[in-house]
Amino acid sequence: MSTLSISKRGSEMPESPIRKLVPYAEAAKARGIKVHHLNIGQPDIETPPAILDAVKHMHLKVLEYSHSAGNESYRKKLVQYYKRNHIEVKPEEILITTGGSEAILFGFMACLDPGDEVIIPEPFYANYNGFAIEAGAKVIPITSSIESGFALPPIKDFEKLITPRTKAIIICNPNNPTGYLYSREEMETLKEIVLKHNLYLFSDEAYREFCYEGTHYSAMLLKDAEENVVLMDTISKRYSACGARIGAFVTHNKLVIQTALKLAQARLSPPGLAQILGEAATDLPVDYFDGTRAEYKKRRDTLVSRLNAMEGVFCPNPGGAFYAMAKLPIDDAEKFCQWLLEDFSHKDQTLMMAPAPGFYATKYLGKNEVRLAYVLNVQDIEAAMDCLEVALKQYPGKQL
Amino acid sequence: MSTLSISKRGSEMPESPIRKLVPYAEAAKARGIKVHHLNIGQPDIETPPAILDAVKHMHLKVLEYSHSAGNESYRKKLVQYYKRNHIEVKPEEILITTGGSEAILFGFMACLDPGDEVIIPEPFYANYNGFAIEAGAKVIPITSSIESGFALPPIKDFEKLITPRTKAIIICNPNNPTGYLYSREEMETLKEIVLKHNLYLFSDEAYREFCYEGTHYSAMLLKDAEENVVLMDTISKRYSACGARIGAFVTHNKLVIQTALKLAQARLSPPGLAQILGEAATDLPVDYFDGTRAEYKKRRDTLVSRLNAMEGVFCPNPGGAFYAMAKLPIDDAEKFCQWLLEDFSHKDQTLMMAPAPGFYATKYLGKNEVRLAYVLNVQDIEAAMDCLEVALKQYPGKQL
């Protein structure tokens, strides 16, 4: 007889690693402490009023299901958006998804069976774990090091990990949590691996526009790897519209997109109101990103130079996205981040960061690293860095 | 070495059964034929302007992620909505989901492992198949018959199907595709089964307000089955807001809701703009449903009486939702539905219906049955029934 139990998959699903610290942050606020949130990728940048206005001025009598692949008008506009980014795709090679999250889930579900393996350079976006567990797939981490600035590990390290069950490599470019921007050469290396071993290359390009050093080289540009590459995209960070939940699943591989479409049909359609907003975003002036990019660069420069000026701290300069990983002279990042919220304040302020172990699949890695999201204005970043500087002097678990 | 293939799960995912007929409908329209769409559950009822206005008048600068469980203000309002429906729940027993679809997926993912079995009275909502395949679960159909009006099969039929792998029973009440409204006695029977065999009872109550005979008896009202019952809900049909993609996952079972919350965290948050709309819907006047219910009842009465007046046609009177299943004097519903679009017209009109085999898991069942969604106004339903009446006389595959 069966018992009333949850699924093995359900019990294996990780809790949000950041969530554990939330009660401590709430308690700090209750004590009157201002908490600078550098822990999550929720930008403070305004959502462009023009795209909110598109929703406010909508004309519809019935909010009907859209096509399961998303509105055709929107997919046609996205073709133009990608063209401006030198990526050639057709409307039928695009599925509008419920956030980038659903695009990732569709990729895992369409391409990986239970027991199949996906190689991911670590540290990586923690939710890849959840989607892998939902699909029954196994995450095989390949470690990139803070000393190299989180560059792509050498090809021989990948080849050591490839087994008959390996089906895909997933990268995030520019990277969350490291901010690393893969070079064209590194992308060509990945192409070589996926072609040689017949693997999918899932490319999460959520932060495409946020590159401060060098140019973004999309996986969609890799010649001869058209069948291998699946682009997972989202408007969340691009237009500071995280709550909209609009993304895209893009591939030239016909069988993969047909399979993802069946997954899309099961859930009927992506969010309708947010598709109006997403479509309007494709009409924003081309120079829209200049402003946000300049703002993020200024924040990055402030954050990174302040960090590296602290004794025993090392923060490689991230080429893109809006994250930085820093190595701190501490015993344990989780303890330190909790201590910052529970036992520390400086001028009635403190800061919240994401302990790095949540981004590593290999145990004990990242123990003295943290991720900082530079989603606050320069003044607040300065104040947060003042706190960190003082904290590192006071922290009992200091290790130089 | 692995090959670049899609997953087994992906290849098993069913195509939308209705989709196959779409090219024929498009071709008919291209020939100037008006097609009456009785094939899908997309109501023509206006989305209440007040809830669209709530979105149009939103005040926000940054469209941020919401809580993964959905906005607390909305969950608190839903508590009141459920209270008006005699269902007592707390805000922390509710997760806002991306449509009812995601609530169903969360239930399957949280409670069923690959190889586990879920019993479903057939005919059933075809997308349950897709969600079961995504979770690796096996659908075990239990046949309800058109002769009995699709009443719940007897308890002994259920017990014959229960194995050590059985984890859940899923019902849709009132039912899509049959329109059947389960009685309180039938709900108590289900309770008896799930308590005796320690199963989950997933209750899809998307059409709760659309009951024309008798009263809806929610699975959430079943005493002593609080740990077993998971309510899967949606605003799609209730407020004619299918495109919003807002639903709810509701249960008193703490472990199940904690597990579903982890699935919710992986995808970050439900659609933000649509949550504004959903929350506004909880403020609609209590008599809002009187109008839509009266309209659907009029349509149902027209449809059912017209169908039963045709020679050789039998349509049990559905107690709820906005679907009816009819047995027709034909050889093959798929052929007939295609013929209606391809080879038939009456006064330059025809109708599109959903062939019933797509709603049965048991092969060869429903071969001479169709599902009709009464989502059109009475005049169009009359015109569609005129077409069907003439068509049944002309159809070469007629079988009396």
C-alpha cells in the first residue's frame, strides 16, 4: 500500500539558498537597521514607462488565450530585436515563455531524460539545480576559479566529465553569479566540444546587453552548431521587468522546437498582459540600453574598486551582467552573512550578500566567497562597502 | 557516445488533439465559410472591465518579482473569496500559480515520482496527460459512460485499479469535457477511497461557479481528508481571463505546500501584472456570477435540446461547466469533424467540435462522441446546430 508522501523529486528540490537569511534581515530591519540588499538580482532601475503604458492603454474586451508559442506579432518583433543583435531567426524558431525560467525548464524537459547529465561551469545560477531535478537530470559541475576570473575551464577538463549520459552543457553569458563574459574564443571551444560529442549547448543570455568590457558573442552565432544551440532568454533584467515573467526559447533545431511547443501547448499560453509589455519593449529606442549600461558600469567600478581596496579581499573585474564574486578573509560565508544581519551594524546600517556555496555544486567550494549584485545606486553601494569594510575588521571569524 | 536526440518524455508528449483540425478550419475560412467554434473552452464573455481597469490604473515604477507564492495581499483576498465559497484556508495554504496549468503541474511534480500512478475518470481534460508525462507518472483511466451521464464509476471499479504505485486520483468538478457535476455523495465516496488507500485527491475546480443543477461541493469541504486534498484552481474561466495565466494551488497539507513552494521558488514568481487583475477580481460584486451563469444556462439549454432533438443523437444534460458531450450517429468522430470543415457547409457556415477520443486514455473509446463548448451566444449556437442537423443527414459515414 502506498503512503501519503511527497515525491522523491519534491524532497530533493533545493530551498532557495538566499531565503535562509531572510528572517535575519527581517529581524535586523525590525531593530531599525537599514539593510543594503546586494543579495538578489532585482534591479532598482525603473521599468521603461513606455512599456508599462502599452499595457495601460491596451484595447481588449476579452483577455483570451494567446497562441501557445506566444503572439505572432510579438515573435515577429523579436525577430527584429535579434537581427539588431546580429542573430538571424524566424518567428517559428521562437517560443514566448513564462520568464527565462520556463525556457530553461522546456530545454531540460525536451532534451534530457531521467539519468541524463548536463555539464555546468560552477559557480552557477542556483535554480538550474531545481530545473534539473524536475527533469530528473544530473548536474555535473565543472569548476571555474576565482583566481582566473571564472574563465571557461580548459577543454580537457570538459572531456574528462563527458559520459554516454552527457546530453548538454549549459552556460550563462554574461554569467550569473560571476559576471564573467565569455570570449569568442571560449564560445568556439564550447562549439568544438558540443559538435565532437553531439551535445546540446543551452545558452542563457539574460544579461546580453550588460557588457562592459568587450562584446557579447551569442551562442546563436556559432556556425555549424545550429542544431546544438538552444537560446534561453528573458526580458526580466533587460528592461527591469522581472515581475512580468516573459522569456523566450529560441533554436534552429526543428525537432527541439516542436517538442518544446508540445510542452507549451500543455500549459496553453504564456502570460497575455505581459506579452503586450514585451512586444512594446522591442520598440524602445536602440539607445535605451546606453543609459542602463552606463549606470551599471559606474556601479560595478565603484563596487569592485572598493572591494579590492579592502585588506585580504579579491574581486575579479566582471565583464558583464550585474554581479561580482568576491573572496573574503573569512572562515565561512554563510556564517559571515548571517553575522552581518544578526550581530553587526555600522551607522545603523548593514548589508546582505549571497553566500557563494549556494552557487557551487561541489561541496565545500566557495566557502569564503560571496556574490554581490550591484543593483543599487552608487551612493548605497558606497554605504554598503563602508559597512563591509568595518565588518571585516570586527568579524570574529576573520582569516587573513 | 550520446546522440543529439530529444528526450523520451519529449517524444511522448501528446500534440494538442484539437490542433490537428486547425489547418482544415483555416482552409474552410479561406473558402469564405463561417466556422462556429464549439471546439475550445475560450469564452466570448467579456472580461469584467473593472479588473482590466485595475491593471490600466496600476501605479508602479519597477515591475519587480513578487513573492514566489504570489503577492500576500492577493492571497489574503483569496482567503475571503474561498470563505464566501464556504472553504476555510489561510494565506500560507495558497500559492498563486501561472494558470491552473501550473497548479496541476506542481501537484504532479510534488506528489508523484516516475512510475507512480494517478487514476483519472475518463473522458478527461487532455492536458492531464501532458503533465503526467512531464512528471513521469502513469495515467490509469477509469471509464465513466455517456449512458450514465458520466457519473462517478462505482467504488469497486476504483479498487480494482489501485496498486502499490497508485498515489493520487484527479477529478475535475464540474467536469471538462463532460460538464458532469459530482454530487456530495460522490465526493464522500472519493474521500472514502483516498482515506482507505492513502491517496491524494487532486481537485480541479476551474468551473466552480458554473453549476446549473444542484450545488457545487468542493473537495476542500471533505472532513478528515484535509491532508489528502489538493485544490487546483484558476481565474481563467471564472472571469473570462484565460490569457492572464493566474491560478492557485491550495492545500492544508503542510509538507505538500512547502514542496510546491520550492517548485515555485525555482521559477521565481507568478505573472505580476496578472496578479493585479486577479486580486481585483476578488473585489467584484458577489452577484457578478449570476449574469454569466444565467447566460451559460441559456446556452446549455439551447444546445442540449437541439442535440437531443436530432435523430440518433444523445447528449446527457450537463450540470455544470460549459461543455457537453454528445453521442452522434456516425462512424468516426475525427473523420466527421474533419469532414465538417473540409467537405460540408450549410448557408456558407459549418461548425468545429472536439472529437472525443482525445479525452479518453483507453483506445477506441469515444469514437462516436464529440465535445461541444457552449462558449458562443445563443444565436450562433442555433446556427451551429442547424449546420449539424443538416450535416448528420448528408454525412457519408452515418450510422444509425
